[in-house]
Amino acid sequence: MEVTAKLPPPSAGKVVTILSIDGGGVRGIIPAILLMKLEEELQKVSGHENARIADYFDLIAGTSTGGIITAMLTAPDGDYRPMFSAPQIKDFYRKESPGIFPQRSTWLKSIWNYLYKPKYDGEYLHRAIRLNLEGKRLHDTLTRVVIPTFDMKQVRPAIFSSLKLNTESDVLPGLDAQLSDICIGTSAAPTYLPPYPFKNGETEFNLIDGGIIANNPALIAISEVTQQITRNNPDFSTFEPNDYTRIVLVSFGTGFMKPNVYNAKDAQKWGILKWAKPSIEFALDGSQDLVDYHLASVFHALGADSNYLRIQTDVLSENMADLDCATEKNLDDLEALAESLLNQTETRMNLDTFKLEPIIGGPTNAEAIKKMAEILVGEKRERLANITHSSIRKVIL
């Protein structure tokens, strides 16, 4: 009953629960393994082996590779249950990454691609996403989702948010697109994969990677919730805008490399070709740091540090930091790093230096995930109890 029942709206409980997943190409295997741990703990705490991530979050947000994971976590099967468990998503990365990012290009072909076309044609990725998401649309997801992209023709963000469906259909026509189209768009990283044009009804989209605007989509997710509160959505009727004390946010990163191999002296000699790859990396890593900076500042100022779990690492090697290094060894290394990350002490961003620092006397990341699972299961149980009690009172009256 508890697992298969739809999560009641936040207004029936104490907090809004949000999961956010960063972009990062093949590095998506890192949050996939963190999600495996979270799903395992949800199953243990709830006592139900079929518990899934989507059963416990009001909103799941993902950018680029995180957008693909978001869709896979929330797309329904024929029994209206999630099509994919967290372990199956990890397996997807292990199986499909070598086909999405083939490593057999010759030196001459690589130079040609850098100059005149994307490094990969994207056809394998498109087929894999369409096959796995089976024509599901934004409105089909089992919980609310937010997947940011950028429309290069309109020169503005295109945010696919199921919170905007129905209430804003006249303002945002075409928003209820197929999840496969949304995922292909949000993962179209410039220089790596081609931009993705498609039409949904009469609406035309020309999309590139959502990481251009929000590689860490957590702040967009909170903004979407805030808009629903100010627009008097009954699902959020008991909440005030930007009350972070009533938000529980779990945010999983895909890792990055610091200090980097770049330096200003060498970069003084760079031209367009040399700047292409670093520019993408700086945009993705810089934007995600600023989101963490803002959220860590606000949650701390409100005395709600325990409401915010951000798991990120800055110890990637140069190969692991690449978005497209899909060799067997690198995938093994990413998986091993994610497993070791679970046993490391939870970190928090130093708001002066932007560095990740272990919390003195803090829990391991695995222990922090377990604590979050207890909060999530407890919140759902309370909502179900409140809904039941409310129904009984209505019958008596």
C-alpha cells in the first residue's frame, strides 16, 4: 500500500522533497551508483523491496545526463511503476556509453570533427533513448520532473517542467513533448553532440545541452516549486515562497577535476580551437559551483543544514573528468570512485574558498543517504496518514 500508492501532495505533509542530478556525460555513472544506495536504503527503511526513488520525491530535476536519469527514474511501465530501478540505470551507462561515445576515431577524423562538426553524430544515443523511453511524454511521469535545456534559436532557456503542464498550456504550447526528445535535447553538449531540432504540435524547438544554463538544476527545481506556491497551486497550499526550512533537497553531482590542467599563461596563446573544450568545462563546472554556493548559504543561514544533502567530488583524474571517455577502464574507475565516495565523510562547500571540505565529525555519505531515506519514508507515511484521517473526518461530518 505504502509503495504503490501515489505520494500525496506536499500540502499533506511537512516538507517538499526534491532530488537534483547534475549533468556530466559518462560521469552520470557516479550519481547512478549514489541512487542505487538511496534506493537500497528506501527499501530497507520502508520494508518494501519494490520501493523506487520516484515513490518518495515530489520533484526530480536533471540536466543533460542527469535529465536522462530523471526520465528513466520516472517513466512508467505498463503497471504504472517506474520502468527502471537504480541498478538498471547504472547498467544502462555501462552498456550504452561505449556506443554513444565510440573511442575508435582516427587522429585525422578527430581534427576534422573539431573544426567542422560535432565529435559524435548522436545517432546511437538517440536510438538508445527512444528505445528505452518508449514514446512516454512529460505528463506521463510518475512524479513531477524538471529538465532544463537551452533553445539556441530563441536564445533563451527551454525548461520542461511537468509543474507547468495544464496551468500554462496556452502560454507554453508544445511543452508536453516526448521524454526522448527532451532527453536528446538536454544532452546535446556543444562540440560533442549535434543540436537537436524537433516539433511538438506547432511548436518548434532547437535545443542544446541544459548544462549551458544549469548543469546543477537544483535551483531551477526550487524556483519551479516557488512559482507554484505563488500561483496558489493547492498541492503547495501550506507553504510560503522560499521557505527553505520546509524543503528537503538531495543533490548528486557527477564530479570534476580541481586543480585543473589549465593555466592563464598557456591560455594567452589559445585560439578558437583550443578554447572549445575548456569553455564547455568551465561553463558546466562554474555554474554548478555557484548553485551549491547559493544553496549552502541559504540553508545554513536558516539553520536547515540537515535539509540539504549535496554529494560531489573534486578528485577526478583527467580521463574521468572527460564527458566522453567511455573506455572500459574509465567506466571501471568511475564506478570505483563512486563506491569509495559512499565511504567518505560528507563534505560541504567552504563559502569563502568554494572548496569542498569534510564536515568535522560528520557522517559518511552512505550514512547521510540513510538518514535522508528515513526522512523521506517518514514524510510519506505521515502524508498517507493525514490523508486517511482527513477522509475519515469528512465521512463523519
